[in-house]
Amino acid sequence: MFFLILSMIFTFTTSTDFVNKLTEPVFAPSKTPVKVTRTHFDADGNELFKEYIYKEDNKIRIDHKLGEKTETVFVYNGKTGYRDGIEIPHIQSAEMVLYGCTCGYLETIDNITNESNELVAEGRQGNRLYIAYDTDLPIKYQFRSKTVEFTDYRNVDGFGKMPFLIKISGKKGLAETIKITDIESPVVLPINFFSVPKLSKKMIKTLN
């Protein structure tokens, strides 16, 4: 009976269904304006930089703070996401919010198979995303020598369930740890806070 239930879960689960279920709360309106702080650490526990993720209604903005410098790297204006002023696909916008990067964790998955006590979403390049049966949440991503672990999921108003701890490892072991270290709600945000930044001269030169 147990295996019958698992096979039923697998039969009705596709990569599109999985991604839609995971990302829908990210773009749903928040009850109150919120600010999430996500901090990146190197393998030795030294702080690399901070991400500030802001959301009001269905608009999102992400700033990076490195030392004294703060830069807006992502804006979702309620319809479209922009990274560094350039429009990006919807699924990449979700990755920016959930994981702080457009790393292909969700974008590159294709077939979902039933493996042991997990669902495994595989991509054409050999990348694998492991999904927990009981939560339908990603728990591990593997591609070549890179392994990413997603743990300590908690519900955050306006975003759904987010991993409060992400560990990225490579050939030499642990490379980076990413932690959600603070949540503020409500926060007061200025008018036009979610305006899309203009392209920098450096980015315009790159595109040309």
C-alpha cells in the first residue's frame, strides 16, 4: 500500500507542477511589507556579503551589501523580474528570491523519477534535484562536483517556505554557507522603492 501511494504521487507529479507549487507563494501578495536578511559566509565562517530581500504586496527587490557598498541587483515589479536591469525569465526570478542566484536549480530540471524515499528531478546535463516526499521541497542539488543542500525550511509571510540554511560544496568540501539571519515585518519603504534600476555603463558595454 505504501509503495502504491508513492507511485500515485509520482504519477501526478511533473517538473512543471513541482516548480509552480514551489514558486507560486514567492509571487503572491504579502500581507505586510517585509525585509529578509540573508548572509553569505565562506568555508571558514567569515562573512562575504549580505542580501536584503524586500517585498511589498507582489513587488520584490534584492540589495547586496558588501562592506560599505549597497547595490540593487534584482527587482520584480509585480509582473517581470530584472537582474542588474536586464529582464530575466519568471523561474529565474524565483531562484533569485529563494536561493540568491540564477543557478539553474529549478530552471534546468526536466524528468522526475521515483528513487528510494525521494523524488529526483533530472536535467539534460546530468544535474539532479532531490525533493522530499513529505514536503515537496528541494533538499539537495547535484551537478558534477557541486552539491547544494537546502535545510531548515520555515514559512516566511510573502515568500512561502524558504530554506534558512543552504550549504554549497565542491571538490574541496564546503565552499559557502548561506543563512537567513533576520526578518523584519512590517517595514516602511519609500515611494518608487521597486523601480527597475537603469543599466550601468559597464553592463551596456557588455551587451553591445
